[in-house]
Amino acid sequence: MRQSFFPGQRHLEKESAITAGLLSYLEHVRADVNLGLVANLCKVLIITVESRVELHEAVYEETLRVQIETILDLIFEA
């Protein structure tokens, strides 16, 4: 049996529930927020920080800013 590289549906459901719980403390959260996408992008942000030495220093701060703005745009109403 071939094993999938990606975590299963239960993992997504668990992380989505955690993300929803955290967002429940905030105001102006989009009704259509994609919880799995937000969780993944938060992980990518952490990977970016942990892999700083692999990235172009000249645009590192901008890279973080764009990632954070994207996450915030996905979470909050305009």
C-alpha cells in the first residue's frame, strides 16, 4: 500500500478546528475563511523564518511582509 506524503483528512480537520478556535477570539473574521489554507500558510511562514539563510537577504523582510499580509487578507474582511 502506497503511503501519502500529506497528512490525512483527520489532521486537516484537527488543525482547522484549532485555527477556528483561535479566530473565534477576533472580530471581523471573514465568513468564508479557508481554515486549512490559513493553517498551511502559517506553517510556510515558520518555514521561511527557520530557513532564512537559504533566502535572499535583500528581500527577506518583504517576503515576510507579503506572507503575513496574505494570511491577514485571507482571515479578515476588507
